[in-house]
Amino acid sequence: MRGGSISDRLTSLASTVAAWLFGLLWALPLLYAIWAAFHAASFATNFDLLAPPTLANFERAWSAAPFARYFLNTVLLVSGIMIAQFLICTLAAFGLARWTFFGSDVLFALILVQLMVTPDVLIMENYRTLQAFGLIDTLNGVGLPYVASAFGIFLLRQTFKSIPKELDDAARMEGANTLQTIWRVYLPLARPVYVAYGLVSVSYHWNNFLWPLIVTNSVETRPLTVGLQVFASVDQGIDWSVISAAALMTSVPLMLAFLLFQRAFIQSFLRAGIR
């Protein structure tokens, strides 16, 4: 008994140490970026604990590229996509969860199949479609392929199916129509799931790089990811302190959003079981 207890403690200690080591290894690039961003270029690779911190790198990065415009483009793009996804996915998920019609199971199966198709496979066809509509180098063109999300429809459908149908009947007895029932019954009960899905959508499109790089050609439409790549190109010269400051500056809003909503993010996926 005693030997087993010591063995369990050693195993637990080894697991804890290994977890901390892997966590530190994962965080090393971020820790380096923070160090380099707040120190002069001469200390970017010279880790002197007595080196004086500075904000000059952030000032140089902000003035060297139109990051204000990049931030505005990214916020408009991410917000527009998220609002469109909430609207389309909510209506589609409600119809699949509560209405029985011919081909509903086949339609839902096709949506699940779409989950297995990566967006990169459709880049060529999406580009040709946007070119035909004259939407190349526009924010609408960047966001249009993502306004309907198979993952969002699946997640909300599973959530709506877990809501008792008696609430629908009660809402109808009060004179509510379908849209009023969705607004007053389903949306409040599914609020944690919307928060979690909103974070997933925002983080994905905030960091999306390949598709905006192909579609955008001007400062007026570039998001942060493309703008940061242009800023950090070899033609601009390599100053790791300034580049780290720019990278940290563009990623901080996303990290703060996750820290603020991480509890709702985790709980929503624990509650959204497959039914």
C-alpha cells in the first residue's frame, strides 16, 4: 500500500513536470516575441534581465505601416462574417432540428460532408466566382465564401435539438411566430454556444491568411495577416524587435477575447453533445 502510494505520487509529479515542460516549450515563441517587442534590437537575442524595456518598437511598427487601416479592415471583415453566420446558421439549424421535410436527413448529411472539405480546395472556384461578380479586392469578396458555415449549422442544430419541444408549444400558445420563438426561446438558451462559436469564427478569420492574400491587392482591403506579412517582408528590412512588436500588437485583441470568454467557450462544447 505504502509503495503504491509513493509510486502514484511519483507518477503524478512526473506528469506535472512533463506538462509544464511541454507548456513552456509551446510558449517559447510567444515569450520571445514579448521579450523582443519590449526591448531594443541590441537585446533581441541578448537576454539581459537588466535591459531597459521600451515602447519604441510599437511606435515604429505603427508608423511604418497602415496598421490602423488593417485593424479596421479586419474588424469589419470578422464582424460581418460572424453576423452573417449567426443569421444563416441559426435559421438553417432551427429548420433541421425542428422541421421534418422530405430530404432533411440527406441535406444534413451533405452539410456534414462539407465539414470534411477544407476551404483551400475551393480556392480556384471561389476566385473564379468572385471574378465573375467583380468582387476581387473587396472585403465582401474576402468574406463571401464563409458566410454559411457547416460547422456552425451542425453545432447549433445539436444545441436546438436538446431544447424541449414543449417550449415551442408554449410560445405558440402565447401567439409567437417562428422568428419570435427563435429570438425569445432558442437564442437565450443557446447563448453560451453562440459565444463559443463566435470565438471560433473570430479567431479563424482573424488569422486567415491564404485566401485574403489571394483576393486582396490594396491597402484598403488587406486584413492584418496580409498586412503583417507585407510589413515583415525582406524588402522592408528585418528588425526582429519591430516585427515582434507588430505581431504582438495584432494578436493581443484575440488573446484578450479568449481570456475573457474562455469559461463559456469550454462549457458550451461540453454541453453540445451529439444527439
